[in-house]
Amino acid sequence: MKYYLIVGEASGDLHASHLMKALKEQDKDAEFRFFGGDNMTAEGGERVRHYKELAYMGFIPVLLHLPTIFKNMAMCKKDITEWQPDVVILVDYAGFNLNIAKYLRARKDNGKKPKVFYYIAPKLWAWKEYRIKNIKRDVDELFSILPFEKEFFEGKHGYPIHYVGNPTADEVRLFRSEYKETYDDFCKRNNLDANKPIIALLAGSRRQEIKDNLPAMLEAVKTYPEYQPVLACAPGIDEDYYNKYIGNNIVGRTHNETYALLSHSTAALVTSGTATLETAIFDVPQVVCYKTPVPHIIRWAFNHIIKCKYISLVNLIADKEVVQELFADRFSVKTIREELGKILPNKEGRSKMLSEYDIIDDRLGNESAPENAARQMIAKLT
């Protein structure tokens, strides 16, 4: 069968590449064409556009690049029509992908009309819930990687979906089963002090996140000199940028090995995102830190406009406050310091958090998300 995939960012490229691999294993005649990245390219097929040519974050960058965005949309629609795939698989990236789905559903020509599958559902439960009408109208099958989405889509909106497992959980569990490096060797390789336990600093992957969160994280960990802070440097962020915010602070660094760092960490300060879930699956107690502009307004918006109770995937999956979320008006060096102190060894908050991490493992399940999704997709197409 012919599969056309569309992703718009690095995480989508990674997850889609795993899905492509699973599809190839189960469909020996699989052909791929895609808007994607280097991971997908490595799996084979024809890349039409790199996701870096599509992804613009924030209102102003999107506004400035509207002509390019519209040009890429038009090109994508034309390319799908000409290639005539059996299915178009949309991966997250709702703004672009829902437009493509709408076009495919509304086509009036006599050409082959592909099925439209959505892998990694848009986060409508947090923002723009009205888009559910687009999903119902334009998407044939939706495949979710977050267990609580089943209640949102099916229970609240009457739209059946498939929870296939969580690819982040798959990746972490595979890494943990294969990683054998000792603490001493890890420290030696990264110029760290093997006599001090590590507090990991996961300050985000974007420059603004690092600028906002890293200085407060560094200031908070100074209270615990018996530990060494180690920063997980993000791909694409140069050393000089980090140096501006590290200043004279003594902090270790790792590059492109967050999983190895978490394997050896005693606790972590984490900017909200997938990293919160990764940290939980590694059984590392954490404090979620996320500085925002106009914090009191953001808190009001969170309480009255945004349609979810939490910002971290850990708490959303558990449906309770397992980890402390220090964002908006709760974000300060003082609160970070205090909450970090509660989850260090021999503190009551640590054992409580670790026991509640079991809820996350239970709800995510043990199924391989890409293999499960591939199996169900092929069944729907044959």
C-alpha cells in the first residue's frame, strides 16, 4: 500500500519514523512519501519537504511566513492528489494537518480518495476544543498515544478512537533495558564528580524556555551543595547561548543523551513537556518549572479558558497532582528550592512521588505504540 505521512516538528519525525518501520515490517509492499525529517528519510521513501521548512512557532513568525505556509499547503495537496496514496497519515501538527484533512474530504474530482488517519491526536482537550467538529468530519480513524484522550474523544464527544500505547514509554523502556554504563563511567565521560549525586536540569529545547527557566533552576540548586547540577543541553542550541545564563555557576553538561543523564539522576527540575513523562518513567522525582509572562493573567486564563487541570503529562495521565507544577504565579526560586527539597533522598515527598509513578506505568500499558498502530491501520485498509 501507499502511505503519505505529514509531520511538522522533530518529535513527529521521530514517532513517524518508528511507525514507518512497523508498517514496513507488516506490509512488505509499503511505499512512503512524506513531509518529514531525517529519521523518516532514513526509513526510505520520498521526502517532499523537510519539516523545518514548515514549522514556525509563535504568532509573529507565523504571520511573517504566511505566504510560505500557504505555498507548502498548496504543494502538499497537489502532491497527494498526483501520487494517489491509499492513506494519508497526519502526525500531530494540527494547524497544517487539519487543513489537509479538510481538503481531502471535500475533493470533488474523480481521482482516488485516500483514507485519512491521524496518528498522535491534536491536543484539543487543552486548547481549541471546537476543532473536534473538523476531526469528526474529516478524519476516518484517530490513533491516540495518551490514555486519558479516550474519555475526551469518546466519552465527551462521542468520537471513537484507538489508544495504541505511548511511544515515549516504548523508547524509555527500551533504553533502560539496554543501557549498562556505570555511574562512575558516566561521570568520567562527562567530566562530572563521581562522588556527588546528580540533580538533572531539563530546561527545555527552545531558546525562550532556556532563557526563562535555567537561571531560576541554577539559583535553586545552590541550596544543596552536596549535589551537582547537570544540564541536559538541547540539540541545536550552541554553548555560547547557555553560557549567557549559566554565568559563574558550576554546572555539568551533557549533549544529546538526556536518557543517560536521567538514568543516573537523583532528582530533576524539568520544564513542562514530554520531558516530564520521560523523567517519570525513569523513576526520577521531579519538580516541573515553567516561567510565563504576566503570570497572574496566565493563571486566570488557565483556570477559566484552558480546558485542562494540569500542564504536565504526568499529572494529566494520573488525573491527580503527582508532581508539583510551578508555573505562572507559582514560579519562583523560593518555591523551586522548597519543592526540590521535598523530593531528595529520605524525604517523605520522594517516596510518595515514586509510588504514584506506578499509576503512570499502569495507565500507559505495555503495548508498542508504532507496532500496534501499524497493525490496526493495515487492518482498516484491507
